[in-house]
Amino acid sequence: MARWGLLALGVGLALGFGLGSLGLLPVADVDIRWTVPALSVDEGYRSGSGAPRRTPPR
């Protein structure tokens, strides 16, 4: 399963960079910049760190 995900990611990046270098897809680097931080592990920890803060301070 992970192999297919990596393959799809590689193909997507190759297409994005290929079209971007040809000037056909100028938003390729913007898309990559927005999708990579969303997939990073750090984002998951940061979004999950809000749970303890929901308890009212005393």
C-alpha cells in the first residue's frame, strides 16, 4: 500500500516539476509548498496539541 502512495507521489511531483519547468503549470511550486507541510508529521502533532488546552484553567 505504501509503495503505491510513494509511486503516486513521485509521478505527481515529476509531472508537476516537468510542467512547471516548461511554463505550462506556474502553480506547481505553490501546490507543492502547500501540500508538503500538510503532510509533515510536525503538523499532526501541532494540531493534536490543542486537546489538553481545552480543560479550563484553575
